[in-house]
Amino acid sequence: MNYKVHGFKEVVFSVRNLEKDKQMYADLGGWDIIHNATLSKAQLDFWNLPSEATAECSLLKYPGRDFGMLRLISFKNVEQKHIRSNSQSWDTGGIYDVDIRVKEIEKKIEDFHTYGWTGFCDYEEYHFNQFHVSEILLKGSEDMVFALIQRHAPTLTNFPLLKEMSHIFNSSQIVRDIEVAKDFYMNKLGWQIYMENISENSKAGPNVFGIPHNIYPDTRRKILILSPDGGNEGSVELVEIEGLDGRDFRDQCAPPNLGILMLKYPVENLAAYTKHLKSKGVKIINETKGLDFAPYGKADVISVQSPDGAWLEFYELID
């Protein structure tokens, strides 16, 4: 294997109000706004947008981390839909949430509430494999969902800079068939498993997903976390909820639609990785060379979509 894929460097949100939202995320996360720019016509052409479309973007990062960053893009002069419009946690398609470590979950929930975010339920404390955590799913503007997670045990060892809220370390997708999604990420993208879990025989009552209490015992949650190197940084969490049927949003998961738009992965030797993907039958949606990828420089870039529509971009800096 003569290529190497790293965990996602950025998560891209498509938003209506760039100025308002970048300040909100900076305040909530303690993140720095490190870059503001107008996207080039070449970038918009790469996404097959009409010639009259324009876009502004801002990049935010957690101090001391050069990965798990948040890029906000505001498109203008182009028709947009919500990717996961008025969705429930069991609706499939696209990117469902981003995961953040927090130090004191109750305090952070109050911070999000001041900006109008609401939860699918109150936070839940539970055990997941070897982990003891508290978690809540909060939804805000453009149907963004944040999973706030406080680790109780074992002690976090790779988040030495955690003050209130970390960088983005994981992102979840609600899928129709976890075996199909697993085949895509493992056998086609070549990723590795970090964790696998099947939750069943649950008691009736409150739960993180906000599933009605009385039917929660009748559902089974299959969860699989994967990443290019098998770690939990820049990973993807696949979730299949058996026993509940919802809407499917996979046909709306493309620029310039509103919501959690895409994950961006740096690659060493993108040409070799692209050849690998094509050999596995992965459809390359877009492919270009020398695209301006500010503030890093120019990059070769390809776009693919998962079986459930999640938009993934792989890039290699060339200067």
C-alpha cells in the first residue's frame, strides 16, 4: 500500500448566516477563527454549482489542534435545501452529527441552550463497551446536531488541552444497512474498525436517541466506529436502528445544501488512493488538480459518497 489516509482534518457546515454562526461556534467551543475567505469560482465549479453562485467561508480550530476543525460555508445566489430537514434521530442519510468532548456536560448544555439549541432528550449517563460516559444530542440551526460527551471512565489521556469543549473527534451517520456501509468503509475505502457494539434488551425509558420510552426495548442499535487507521480521531460512527422506519435523506447530501455538508480527509499519495478506489468500484463524483484550498495552499481533490449519501472529500496538498 503506497498511500496513507488520515482522519478528517475538517468538518464542513453549510450555513445561512456566516457571521452569526462563526461567532456562536467560537463562543461555544472556545475555538479560534483562523481564516476567512471568498471561495474561488474553481471551487464552486468543482461542486458543479451554477455560474452565478458565490460563497464565503470561515475556518475555526480548537487551540493547539490542527485537525478536527470546523469550516463554515455560506452559499449565495443558488437554491438550497436542508440536507436533513426537520429530522429525527432514526432518519437515515447524510452526516447526522459531530462529536465533541466536554468537561462538564451540564454547564455546556446550558451554554448551548442560550443559543437556542435543544436536545432530543435530557443527557443520559450510561456504559458503552469499556466506557462510562454522559451524552446528549443537541440540535441547532440548519438541523446541525452536536453530540456532547463527558467521559467518566477510563480517564481521557489524549485530550490534555480540554477546558470546556474539544475539537471534533468523531462524526456519526444513521444508515439503512450497517453491513452495506461497513463493506463500503472497510473493503472499498480500506478503513479499520475502532469499535463495534450491538445494544439490545434495553429497559423502557429515556435514551440518548430520543426514541419513545415504551418502544425503546423493541429497537436494536448496531454501532460501528471506523477510521483510516483504526483510531478514534477523525473517525466515522455508523448507526443502524432496527425496529424504526423513518425518512431517508441520501439524495439531498450535496453542496450547496444546508447542514453538515462533508468531511475532508488528507491523503498521502492521492493518485494511488484514487486508483485503489476505482479498482474497488467506488464512484468518483468529482476530481480535480491544483484547487485552491486556503489557508493551506493548492490541493488535488476527489469527492465520493457513501451508500447513505455522506459526502467525503480526499485531498493532497501539492505546494
